[in-house]
Amino acid sequence: MATNFVICLFQLSDLRICQGDQKKVENSTFELWDVGHNDDPIKSIIRVEAPNALSAKTWLQDLEKNIKSQGWTFL
């Protein structure tokens, strides 16, 4: 099985998280949206497929913790 790695750098202030289909109980996907660079017509969207719902939830919690540590809040 091949392993692929992608490294992306985003400003935390420009990052938005979409948690995928919330109707699915075992949702293991989410998206990271780079909404910075307002003058750029192309926006980066990265879809993350975690091995399972628990991993996705853990990754999201880590992202939220890091964003909050930078002084940003969630609505």
C-alpha cells in the first residue's frame, strides 16, 4: 500500500474547517479551506479522509486547539 504525503502551510487566520456530511454518524472526512488572499480567484480546498471517525474527530480537535491557542475563536 502506497503512502502519500502532502505538506501545506496555511495562516491559521485564513483557515476554515468544514466537517463534511454531518448526517453520517461515522463521518471520517473533513475539508480545510484557505480563504486568504482575497484577490486570488483560486482558493485551496483540501479534503481529508481519515481512517475512521474517531481519527477525524481527533484531528479536528487538534486543529481547533491550535487555532484557539493563536487567539482565534469559533462561531
